[in-house]
Amino acid sequence: MNSPFALALHGGAGTISPALMTPAKEQAYQQALRAALSRGYAVLAGGGAALDAVEQAVRSLEDEPLFNAGRGAVFTHEGHHEMDAAIMDGRNRAAGAVAGARAVQNPIRAARLVMEHTDHVLLAWPGADALAQEHGLPTQPAEYFFTQHRYDQLQEALQEGRMRLDHSQALPTDEDPKRKMGTVGAVARDQHGHLAAATSTGGMTNKRYSRIGDSPIIGSGTFADDRTCAISCTGHGEFFLRAVVAHDISCLMEYRGLSLAEACRIVVHDKLAPIGGEGGLVAVDAAGNVALPFNSEGMYRASQTSHGAAAPYVAIYK
Ligand code: ASP
């Protein structure tokens, strides 16, 4: 089969600069991104479904404590982990999402359960974990999700008295609350021409009142439609919600016939940036073109396609 296939993923966007990184840390990020890419890409290369590829890539990133998703998720104001995730199937716009999950080891698997085993799209808080447990997904005690640096970030955020985007494991904090962002996500086009998107996050450090970001909201942080594109976002969720980022890109392609690159540029730079929305996204279109736009200083990202350069691409800075 000669149909092109492609995978792109992210591990968060924000003020990520070489000055805030050590060589060892940078290497650890690169390795983690590469590992997730190869796990998802192997699914596509073997003729598998885009849906499976994005799930596998995101699971790999969720299991890696470097990223703010699954193990390594940030802390809420009260010192818990409340994880959000969404997955969408471009074939039929089926979608599933969870918000505020505290125990399921891989929130992206719970999101897929919602899509495939319920009549619903979004389940929140105890219900999300209950569904996961009912279907035998592994759950973990709070200690599993604990990482010291996330805990330290919460203490700093509590002192500052504000919610922070603390999703990377960059070096010691400075005064800029937006210095660090994160979240993980993946998009894919498979050999059968189908698209899928998946996103998973711990949200924002010091979040409270059961705050939910853009990641589990279909059309804002996550979207897929075979006719246009698949998108997974990362950045300050409130702005991505207000700009309805992922669906807006799809609409520009569907209604105005724009290319993926042009639609992404308009939304990320002309619409999101002016309202203060810092971040980025990974995207793939129906032809297998990939776009990795961001308006922040950096974005942990990786992609690989069966066409073009074909070699894995991994990058962090602009
Ligand atoms: N968008 C996520 C949220 O606001 C965070 C992120 O992508 O870093 O929950």
C-alpha cells in the first residue's frame, strides 16, 4: 500500500530555552520524544490504525515522569492530581474524554473507553475512574503520580498565590509564571487514510475548584476529522478554550479551503496570540502533511512521515 502515513506529537510548549536546560535534561527529553514517536510510528508502519498509533504514543508520554500527564502530572491546589484526556477518531468524529481523573494510570485509555464503551463523550471526576476500574484498566495510588519537582512547583505556586503552567521539567523557577508549560498529545494519518488525535494532561499547577482546561474539550484542545485534519494542542487552556483552536483550524480548511499550514498559522499567530494565548499544537491533514506551529519560545515536538524526509524529526526550540 502506498498511501502516506504520518505521526506528530508534542510534550508541551512554553518558555523553553537552552538557557533553562542542561545537556542531560535535553537528552532525556529527546529520548522520551523519540521513544513515543517510534512506538506510535511502528503501529502506522505495520498498517495499523491512526487511533491506535496516537493512543500508543500518548501512553508512552504518560508513563514518562518528565511530562505533565499520567505519571508526573502537576498538583492541584489541594495537593492532588486531576488528569484530563481526550481522543478522537477522524473516521466518524467519534470522541471520548475524561476530566479530573485521579487514579487511572493512563487517562488516554480511559478516554478511549468513554468513546468505545459508553454513549457519552466526556466523563468527569470519580465517574471517570469508576469506568476505568469497571473495565479493568490499571489504577494507581497517589504516590505513583508523585514527582518531587512537581511538588516543589506547587509550593512555589502556593506562595505566589496563582495557578501556573508548570508542565516541563526545565530548571529552577524564575518570575515568569508562563515559563513552563506542558501536556502531551499526538496526531496521525494511517495508511487507510484515517486521522486521529489524542491529548493528555495534568492541567495547571495549583488549579482549584475542579478547573478543567482545553485538552479534554473536543474542538478546543483535541479534534479529528478525516476530511480536514487532526489536531492536539498545548498551552494555557483558558485561551485555547476561548479561541476554540482545534475546530477553528478544521473550519478554515473545510469552509475556506485553506491548507493545513495556512489554517494553523492564522489560528496560532493571528487569533490566539493577540488574546494572550501562548502555546502550540501538532497537526496532520488528510494528505499526511504535518504542521507543528507554536507562538511560544519552544515546544517539545517530534514527527515522522512515510514520505518526504522519512527520518524522525525531534525538536525543542524554535
Ligand atoms: N492546555 C493544558 C491545560 O490548560 C495545559 C498545557 O497544555 O500545558 O490544562
